[in-house]
Amino acid sequence: MTIRWCTFDCYGTLIDWEGGVTDALLPLFETPPDRDALAQEYIATEASIESGAYLPYREILDRAGAALLRKHGIDRPSPLPASLPRWVAFPEVPTALRALQTAGRRIAILSNVDRDLIATSIPKLGIAPDLVITAEDVGSYKPASGHWRRFAELSGASTADTVHVAASQYHDVVPAAALGYRTVFIDRHDEPLTTTPTRVLRDLSELPRTIAELE
């Protein structure tokens, strides 16, 4: 069947989320920690807060950033909500997304953020997505299934004509596969596989060709 839709996680997949987070946090440390270790610590802290009652993502960024800093003895407000509009797209993303649209694919973004925050990132993608669904829209965070349920309602797409693309096994690959979607895992950090994605790519450079091969 023709693949009509490619759905994407945004932050970490299209936008350099870890780079944005660590760039914002590191200047607050008197002795800067290892960047990768700090990113992993933040990921775990944020996931813990997201697993509770729904809060706007701006509040998640505020609480998670402040909590991580406190663990390191730093009593400062979180710099993360104000930093998000400065987070940049990965270099290959605009070209890959334009190639997908040129090939007739429709693009949806399923993101764990607020509408006003993702609005600052979309202009960096080089394309206008056909559909954007945020945690604010569905009142929950991935890996909960709310984003995919809303996507199916709004697009009329099926699991057979859609492929989900993401850089998080926990937030995206596991729940998307459980719902029946084929998945492309963007493995930017050479992670051990804890899932069985349909394809694994280092970045989005080969994604247009990979999607064509999956038809």
C-alpha cells in the first residue's frame, strides 16, 4: 500500500532537543558535567514528571529543569522554557522533509509540547506540516496513545498507509508499534535496541528512500 503519511516526533528527531537542553543548563554549573550524562539525567527527570497528571509542557520544562539543578546543589529557576525557541533543527531535516513532500507524502508532527512552543520550531523545519498534534491538544504525553488516536481521527489515515519516525524508543517506537504502525527509529546516539523498529537510521538523510522502499 502507498505510504500517504509520515508522522514524526519533533524534539530529538527533527529539532536538537538534547543540544538545546544542555546548552541552556550547562552555564549554570560552576564545574560543567559531561554533556551526554547531563542530557540523560534530564531525560529521566522529565519522563518522571510527564508520567504524572497532565501539566502544560512549559511547566514540565520548568519543574524538570529546576529539579535537576537542585540535585546538583544549584538553586536557580529553570532556563528551559525560555530557551526552547532557540533550539535548532538537525542539519539534514529540511532537505529530507522537502523530499518527502515532493514525493507526495503528507507530514504530521506528534509532539509532547504546547502549541505556542512548537510554533517557534516549525519555521526551522523548512516545510509546512500538514498536521500538528501536541500534548496540549490531547491532554497527555507520549508514550500514552492520545497523539495517535487524534491523528487517526483528523487524518482518516490507517496504520497501513502511515509510518511513524522518531528518535525515542520509549516515547514513540514502543507505543506506535503497539498500535500497529511501522516505525523508523532515528538512532542518533548508537543506542542498544530494546525494541524492533521496522527500520533504523542514523539520521533523516536516507529517510525519503527508506520510506519508498517500505511501500
